[in-house]
Amino acid sequence: MAESTSAIRRRYDRLAPFFDLLEGVLERLAFGAWRQRLWSEAGAGRILEVGVGTGKNFPYHPPGADITAIDFSAAMLSRARNKLGQSPAAVELLPMDVERLDFPDNSFDTVAASFVFCSVPLPVKGLREVLRVCKPGGRVLLLEHVLSEDPLRARIMNWLNPLVVKLVGANINRRTVGNVAASGLAIDSVEDLGHSGLVKLIRPISRTAIMSPYFNPPLRNKTCPKSTTSAS
């Protein structure tokens, strides 16, 4: 059973002062390069960053973009506010939960998130909100860690998951590609980053976008995801 939003929020509020330190080594080894990869595809226009956290993505924002960055943790937003000068874009920080976005339909040209839907209590609900607020033909970019496809690794991750959630609020056994499909977003491509297959750059598109006469999807080699079920 998924933990409540308030419980996860309290955990991230508690971790906020130490969050950058906890992930510092991973940021230098891999996460920073992966974040840069995601944001290099974000384009210009109006962008929603979901789960801004302490502002780790700020250095990779597209110059001149108009970015609204949200998080449900006040403590995380406070840390991010101190880093606003690291972004070359115009950034507005707002307290908000991705499961209940306070924006009209079709508000954003791009929606981006990095390592976020592992901690959203109802990820499919949050992804449906992403679909709702992204303009037809807009970009959705998700950098996420997922459950291993290796049966032994998957069993270990499932066994460890309750402890990890209690410690840091993140699930290590989410089937995020399946959750994306379940939300109504179509999968354009899924790219494995690193060698383990545990981190993926997921490029969904909305089903309304496919039908739009203005939608012109980029040509790229596609990875067809395996059929999976929601792991909320």
C-alpha cells in the first residue's frame, strides 16, 4: 500500500538539509550527465519542472526558457530558492503536488521530471495530470529509476523497498514505463542510461498530441517497452 502524501512530504522536509550531500557522489558520477541529457531536449517556451527538489537541475535549464518549478516539500523549495541564480532561465517556484496540479489544461510546451515518480504516492494519477497540462504536440521528458528486469535483482529490490521508502521516501521497485502507458501517455521511446537498465529516459507523448495536425514527432530509434502493470 502506498504511503500518504503527507508522510512522504514530511520525510522530504526532514531530508532537505542533507539531500545534496546524500546524492553528491552519484551526481558527480552519473546523475549530472543524465540531467543534462534530459534538459538538452526540453526546448524553449513554457516549461513545467515537476519535483524541483533542491534545484539540482537548475544549471541544465535551457537559456531563456520560462520555467515553473514545483515541489510538495516546503523545505526542498527553500533550498531551491537559494540556487535560483544557477539557472539561465526565468524560474518561478511554487508549492504544489503533481497529483493535483493547479494549472489549466494545455498550459505547458514541455513537462520534465527527474527521479520524481519513484516517490509520488499515486504515480498514474500524477502522470495523468502531466498529460492534462501539457499542450498537444508538447514534450514530456522523464528521467527515472525503475525495477530491474532481472528476476533475481527484482526480488532483492522488492524485498528492500519498504526499508528504502521508510528511510528516504522513494520506491526502488516502480514500473514507471508501465505507469506512463497506464496514464494515457503514449510511449515514444525509452532509452536505457548506464549499463544496469535501472535508469531510463522516457519520452512519452499524449494521445491527443498524436491526433493533432500540428504534431510532428522526431525520428529516432524506438525501444518498445514490455507490457507492465501499474505499481502505485
